[in-house]
Amino acid sequence: MSLPLIRLLYASRATSGTSYGALIGIMDHARDKNSVSNITGMLCYGSGQFLQALEGDRQSVSDLYHRIAPDPRHTECQLISIVEIDARAFAEWSMKVVNWDDGKSARRQSLLEADTGTSEFNPSAMRAEQANRFLQHLAELEREIAGD
Ligand code: FAD
């Protein structure tokens, strides 16, 4: 019997020294590992904070979250939600990284305001429903930008 597919969202805070550049280094290795265990997802970094979605079978996502949470490159991990899903929202990405601080997009900012009711990227203050909606809309926007 196959394990249920789940999506887990958490928020955390980068520790000193974990810049966006450092994150890119972490992700080179992380994507390879995620591909092997069929994990997909999205990671948004901004103002020294992370919001990450992990999708996959329940065991793989659990194992990964337990590995990520104690990583000293971030702290204050807060679980936002864990839901069973019928289909992946980030299926094409072994981990899509979005740098919120790159200042390029007014459209991203509008999404944040519409989905969370605030202009600040502050994932630890998001409700589960807001965080899920925001990341999925962000994914749609990233696909649109990539398809331009
Ligand atoms: P190694 O890479 O060999 O690491 C062994 C241990 O050393 C780990 O406990 C690791 O936390 C620690 N470590 C490694 N390098 C450093 C360093 N430069 N400074 C301090 N400690 C270090 N991993 C994934 O596989 N998938 C993900 O989607 C993913 N997302 C992440 C998101 C964030 C915000 C962060 C901070 C990390 C993420 N990681 C992810 C990395 C994850 O936390 C583990 O480091 C990684 O999975 C361990 O890989 P490994 O088993 O090959 O061990």
C-alpha cells in the first residue's frame, strides 16, 4: 500500500551567516537529495526568514523535516501545517527557491498583501491557510514569469 502524499509547511529564521548566497549552496545539495526521495517543494527566503513547503510521501517528508529542523543554519522552526494532498502543487520542482529580497516584483508584493493581509514578509505570523495560498499563488507567478 502506498503512503499518503502530504504537504508540510514551516517557517524559520536564518542564523547569522545564512545569507541568500549561502542558501543557494545548501540547495545545490538539497535538490539532489530531494530528487532521490521524490520530494518537491518551494522555499521562499526574505528578511532573514524562510517559508518552505515540502511535498512527498508521508515518511519521506517526515524524515526530511526532522533533518532540516535542527540544522544550525536556521532557528525557530515553526510547523505551520501538514495536510494530505491528492496532487502536488510544486510538482516540477525538487525545490524552487524564491528570493523575496531581490526587489524585482511588484506583482509578488501584491500577492503577499492579497493572501496574507500584510505588506511584510513574515512567515511566522501567517495562518496556515494564508501561507498555503500565498506559496501556491507565488508558484503560479513564477511559472508565468518563466514562461514569458
Ligand atoms: P551533510 O550535508 O553531510 O550535513 C551533515 C550535517 O551537518 C547536517 O546536520 C547539517 O545540518 C550540518 N551542516 C552541513 N553543512 C553545514 C554548514 N555549512 N554549517 C552548519 N552545519 C552544516 N536538505 C534537503 O535535503 N532538502 C531540503 O529541501 C532542504 N531544505 C533546507 C532548508 C533550509 C532553510 C535549511 C537551512 C536547510 C535545508 N536542507 C535541506 C539541508 C538540511 O538541513 C540538511 O543539512 C541536509 O539535508 C543534510 O544533508 P546530508 O544528510 O547529506 O548531510
